[in-house]
Amino acid sequence: MNLPELAAFLRSRRDRVRPSDVGLPTGPRRRVPGLRREEVAQLAGLSADYYTELERGGDVQPSAQVLAALARALRLGGDERDHLFHLADRPVPSAAHAPNVHAQPALLGLLDRLTTTPAQIITDLHETLAQNELAAALVGRAPARRGAARSFLHRWFTDPASRALYPAEDHPQHSRAFVADLRAVAARRGGDPEVAGTVAELRRRSDEFAALWDTGDVALRRTDHKRIVHPTLGVIELDCHNLFSEDGRQRLLWFSAPPGTEGAAQLELLRVIGTQDMAADESTSR
């Protein structure tokens, strides 16, 4: 294990990540543009003392689970994640089971060009990886969560506050779509422990999920017609489109409305008010 190189690599990656990249406030008192040590520790689910010792090159032996959590917290790409595991002298996770820690460049390039419509990149387990300002204004800025709570799918069945994003009468429809989509993901990933763990936990925590899972329904979410509850503009009717990455593990979502509709007019207003009047709780983030 190359502890000095591991420490230097962690410091360099921490300095690169901006607080806004992970949903943290910037604040006027920051002495450096990157994350603080305690923020990385919080995002990775570690103690601040343990992470500090890692960055100092102390005699610690990070497990594969700790390394995966750090890769996600620091938004490492695939090569960077592999390098982290090599420095720690741990087996590199296979590509099939590697976590989605960063938006794929091709999807991110498209997102950067979508400046006039709400758009964001999510994983196949509905974890938000990146979003433009209009998406943050429409559905809320992606909250900084750890573990399974990063997934909007998970929060949908375990945190009632997350459902405030959609009108109550639409909730059954969304529940069915989430579960059918997850079954398709589970089949495609072929026994992936992350998906299996998600299914097992949701079956345990949600009777609604368990009943829907037992129906056996399967269908990827490709195009939806959604009604989104906005704190200032009210209910907005939009079409939600999905563009899948080549491996199917990430999706670019964007929202649109036919010209001349009320939804189109509300999107125009959204571009004007931006995030200034966004009062939705961050826990409703999609």
C-alpha cells in the first residue's frame, strides 16, 4: 500500500471538487475552493478523524467499501477510482459492479448544451449526478445524501416528504412506474448486489413496494407525462424524455411542453424566476 501517494491523491481530488458539485453551500468564509476534509468524511460516511489520518498518510488500511464511498464522495471517474484502489492495494471492482460516481462525459456534454429546458443526469437507480439550473428550479437541487438515500427511488418508498414533488392523485402511477423500471434494471444488471440490496431493503420497509414488486411488471421509463408541483408556479404539466447511456446505467432526462400550452408558458416563467423563488424542500429533489 502506497500511503504517501494515496494521501496526495485524495488531497488533489478533494481540492478539485467544488461544494456546489455535491449540493453544499459555498459560503463566504471558505479559504480554499474545494471541499473541506470534514465534508468529504461526511459525504463518505466516515469520521473526520479517520479521513484526516488518510490524507496525512497515517497507518490506516481502508477497506474496499471505504474506497468506494470515497470515490463517490470525490466524484471520481472510472480510471481515477481504479487508481485509488491500486494505491490502497485493494482489488479493483469489476465494471459491472462499479458505482456510478460521475456523469458520463457524453451525457454531460449534452447537458451543458441544454440551457433553455430543465435537464439532469441520473443513474439507473435514480441518483442525481448532475443538473442544470432550470432543473434545480423545477424539481429542487439534488440533496447531499449518503448511502441508499441518494436515490430518489429509495426516498419515494421510505420518505413521504419526497412525494410532495407530484400531486397526491398521481402517486400510484409513479410507484408502479418506479418498480417496473427497477425490475428491468435488475434483469439487465444480472444479480448486481447493489440492486439486490435495494430491492431487499425496499421490500422490508415498504408494503406498497413489496406488493408492486410481486406483480412482476417490468418496463423501463422512457417517456413520461408528468405533473410537477412547483412552490411558485403551481402544478406544471410536462413531458419527460430519457436518453440512455450506451451501458444503460445513466440517463439524461429533460422536460418539455408543446408550444402554446400552459406548461410551455410556465417553463418560460421558470426561466425568469430561476432558483430565486424556489422554496421546495431539498428532500423532494428528483
